[in-house]
Amino acid sequence: MFLALLVCGLVVALVVIGLFVFGLRRRLIQRAGGTFDCSLRWDVPEEPDLSGKGWVYGVARYSGDEIAWFRVFSYAPRPRRFLERSAIVALERRMPEGEEELALLSDSVIQPCMYNGVRLELAMSEDARTGFMAWLEAAPPGQRVNVA
């Protein structure tokens, strides 16, 4: 009986520690500022896939001339992807349709982009999208602006 209680206590302690580390990682990512919730779908076909598959929930952070994108459900301290401003070509935005509405946050809009020949989609709030587009257009002088 004592062994069963000890094992249960250890399992609960490990779950609590795991949740604490998730929260701490999120706070450390946000500490630098310039973060927003941003789901990502990489290497998307030309025809919109409305099944909701392929979306990964994440947090993006502006960092100079690039965006660092972190997966939410990960313990990794480093970003999963870096998106350089000069390589992003923003396409026409769209609203989630079909099962995408269930896979994304409720107030999300989808911003399709081309990044070094790869089609990707970012899903974020309308306010975050406005900031993203302003960041793209605010490129330093001499750098090309890739906003459709």
C-alpha cells in the first residue's frame, strides 16, 4: 500500500513539475516582448486544405529582421523555425473554413505566405496580423518589401 501511494505521489509530482516547466518556458519566451500566438502550417499545397490537418500551435516573437517561432507543446528552449523578413512574401489573407475553424483559435485569420519558395500559412488574431503586416512593410531602406 505504501509503495502504491509513493508511486502515485511521484507521478503527480512529475506532472506538476512538467506543467510548471511549460509555464516557465512560455514566460521566458515572452520576457523579451514582441510575442503573439501564431499557429503555423508548413509546405501547404496551392489549393487550401480545409481539413485542419498540419496546423501546429505556437508562439512567434519578433527579433530584429526575423521572427522566431516556438512550438507551444515542447520543452525545447530554442525556436523551431526562424523566418527572415526579406524572404517572406505575404499573399492575400483568408478566413478559416471547414475543420480549420476547430483546429485554430477562435479569432484567427490565416495569412498565407511564400518563404524561400515554400508556401506556408500563419494563423493569428486580426490585431497580430496587422502588426505582422506593419513589421513586413517597415523593412529598412534598400530592402525589398514583399507585401501583396
